[in-house]
Amino acid sequence: MSTAQQFKDLGNQAFKENKFEEAAKFYSQAIQLNPNDHILYSNRSGAYASLSKYQDALADAEKCISLNPDFAKGYQRKGLALHYLGEFEKAVDVYKQGLAKDPNNSLLQEGLKAAQTELQGTQNNPFASALKNPNIIKLLGILQKDPRTSAFASDPTFMQLIGLMISNPQMASQFMQTDPRIQAALSVILENPEAQQIFFSEFAGKVKKTDGEKKDEPQQPSQKMEEEHPQTQQEQHHHPHFEQTSQKQHSQPPPKPQPQLEEWEIQKNLGNDEYKNKNFEKALQYYNAALQLNKDEALLYNNKAAVFIEQKLYNEALEVIDEGLKILEVHSSFQKKAKLLARKAKIYSLQNKIDDAIQLYEKSLVEDHVQSVKDELKKLQKLQKDLEAQNYLNPELGEEANTKGGEAFKAGKFPDAIQFYNDAVKRNPKEPKYYCNRATAYMKLMEFPNAVSDLEKCLQLDPKYLKAYVKKANCHFVMKEFHKAKTVYEKGLELDPTNVEMQQGLEKVRFSILQGSGSEEEQQQRAKRAMQDPEIQQILREPEVINLLNDMKDHPQDGLKAIKQNPSLAAKIEKLIEAGVLKTG
């Protein structure tokens, strides 16, 4: 019988491999066996946080602290969860509590600094207090439970959007029409009576249209600092929106004139044009001119670094980015800081400093959630994992790990054996016996799906590995997937027709199929599982099978005759019977 420590070890290994869902499940199994181990709650909190399940991560962190108030890492877990939930003030308090226990803890120190930075940015935010509204917290809880919106409810940018709508109700209608997250949330809200009540009390009653019907006025272009350029008056008047609403415009005041661009903005836009045309030296001249006029605009440094990157002057690019980041220490902006950090991460990746690049992409995402940055981070994490795997290859050490796994298996320490076999597979992923050995350990722990997966990998590497056929068929038999067990035994016997173990196994499977092994409820469960098998689903979708099953209801003799005349159809019906989907007699 597995112990809490064994499940914990499996969870730790899964966590190292970034299999966070699997890690959380193992930690949960360990907690069931030892509910008073504070470290288990800390580990599961870390897994939940990696899955962006911050409410669950917070609950586990609080449980960890309640079990052991002196465990500093529990405070780090709680502070991190609060940070991502937007509770920066609470996060700061928690980090300080942790540092009172362990003053030299670097993770707590870094967490405190990050939370204080966020808190400083939100103190001057006119809608930050709105996110503390108990009604909004309840509404976010409803959205978090619904799969259509669960990801939004833990996204700080979405929470800021909700806060902005509360502090400025006139913007609610605009967000409802333009932001797909708000549209999805609205669908969920309208299906939930409690959410409806909160919504209409907090939003709907406060949204009013102005006398001027602002939606018909020309929209001023946003002044983004990188590639965007302001539209001219002529471009705006030819926008399709204005053609559709021309009658309303006649009764409205004339559009307000666009504000004049400052000289530094003109220089920046000229630089952008030259950059797009790959005239990098000219672009650099314009950006330098813009910086002389406005040295406090951080994104000018970002644009200048982009030129150096194109010129492959990576050290110069890093120096410029660092100048921009120093500016942001005084003139704080989350979005701008995120862009500069992402640019710096790009430079490091081009210099093959993968670890540094990953850290900076992660810091960028803390400042602002940008999908393109997430995508770049995922690419680098995959590259890092591939490089680590490549560097880890060593067949000799793989064989040593396999030997240790065999010793642990003989001693009945099956989770330990799995750890050794994991190492063997990483050291030499092309050796089929390591997968077969690990599958045997999984079978001892009753984890048959994992065993089947390993045995399939073993047979991919060596299609003549007879032991793998026997073990795989046994797994299917235990899971009452008789049709699959029969197929595996038959394939194995094609390789070795005299194999007694497979002959006996095949006879046992055939007998179970004929007898309909198990109680009525077990047979129903078996049929239900079989219906999830893609092969069975494909058979049931075929027109000739559908027609036959319909004919069998009213004219069974005709159906039997059709089966006898069509060997292909007969094989498919036999497969459905073996799977338990159809019954005979």
C-alpha cells in the first residue's frame, strides 16, 4: 500500500516535469493519508499557483501556515497567491510576516519588493478600491466557477477592467460591446440569478447615455509609443463608421480638432517609418532626436533598442533598455515596464542566455499579461527543457538507474522504483526495457493507464518485445477492456505462436467475453468506457453498422444473413461484442 511520502515524491517529480495537474493530484492523495503535514499543503499550493488557480493556492497556503506558523515558505506561497489575485496590500503584509520568521529568505524578499511595486502603482489608481467590493468578489467567484470564464476571473487585467467599469459606469457599455471577455462574462451572468442581481445593482443602473450620443463622435486614436501613428482628419472622415451614421452627425456638433503632436512624437513617428523601411541608421537618428526632446519617455529607449537588435548590437541594446528601466523607477508604468523587460528577454534569447531570458519574460508577465510574451515564454521553456534533456543523456548512467530501480522494485518500494526508472528513461529514452520496467511498477500501484502508455512506447521502440505484449494485454484485461486485450494477445501470438502465457491469456479473454464478466453494473460501466474508445466510436458511426443495428431490431434473421455475407461487417460487430457494447443471447 502506498504511503503519503511515496505520493509526495511522485508529486515532486511531476512538478519538476511541469505536469502541475498530475502533481496536484499526487499531493491530494498524500494529504488524504497525512492531512497534518504542512509541507504537502505548501507543495499543492505551488502546483495550483502554476495552474493559475490562485484561490485554491491561497487556501492551501493558509492551511499550511495554520499547521506550522514558523514555516517561512508558507508565507511565500500565500503572498504569491494574494499578489496574483490583486491583493497587493495583503501580500505585502504576508511577506513581512514571513520575513519576521526568516529575515534572509530571498524568495520572501523578492516577493515583498514585487508586491510593494504593484501596491505603489495602484495607490493612485482611481478604481483600485472597487476591486475590494464584496459584491464584485462574489461575482468574480461565480465567473471563476464557470468554465467559460474561469480563466478571466484570475486575470489581473480583467479584474482591473471590472474596477474601471465600477469607478466609471459610462464606460461599461463600451466594454460590453468591444471586449470579448466582458461579453462572455455577461452570458454567464445572465444565466445566474444571483449574478444578475449583482450586475444590475453595480453596473446596469449606473450606465447612462450622454445627450451627445458619444458613440457617433469620431474616436481619437490612441497614442501608443511604438508602431502606431495618429490618423489624419481625412482618414477619420472616410472611416466606414462615419458613413453609416452621417444623418446623426448632421445634428451633432462638429468633431473636435485633433490635438497637435509634440515635436518628440513627430521625431518618434519618423523613426518608426524608417524602422519599418529597414533604414535603421536613420531610425536611430530620429529616436535620438526624440530622446533629446523627451528623455523621460521610456518606450523611446525600447524603440532604440529594437534598432540595435536589428543591427545585432546586443550589448548596446541592453544598455539602452537598462536606461529605460531606470526612467521607470521614477515614472512608473506597468505596461511600459513589461515591454522593456520583454525586449530585454528577447536580447538574452538571441545571446542564447535562455535562463536569463525566461526570468525576464516571467517578470514582464507579472507587470502586464500580453499573449505574445506568453507565447515567447512557452517557446523558451520548451527549448530549455529540450536542451536539459539533451545534456542529461548518458546511457551508462541510465543503466545504473535501471539497476537501482530493479532493486527498489524487489524491495516492494514501487514509487522509488518509478523514480529510478524515470531517470533511466531520461538518460536513454531509446531503450525499450526501461519503459517496460516502469510499466511493471505502475501496475503494482494499480496505475494501469500509465502502464499502458509506457508499454505502447516500449513497443514503438521494439515491436518484437514479447513481454510488453503480455503486460499490455493484462492491463487491458484488468480494466475490463477485453476487446483491446484480445487484439494485443493476437498481435503477440503472430510473433510467437507457441507462447503459452499469451495463449492462456487469450483463452481467458475469450471466456470473459462470452460470459459477460462481472455484475450488471460492472458490464454497464465496461460498455460506457468502451464507448469512449475512438475505434468503437468510428465503428458505430459507419452507415453499414447503423443500418444493420436498425434491421436487427425488426428483422434479426436478415441481419444475421447480412453479417455472414460480409466478413468486414462481421469483424466490426464482433469488435462491438468484445467491447461489451453489444450483448449476445
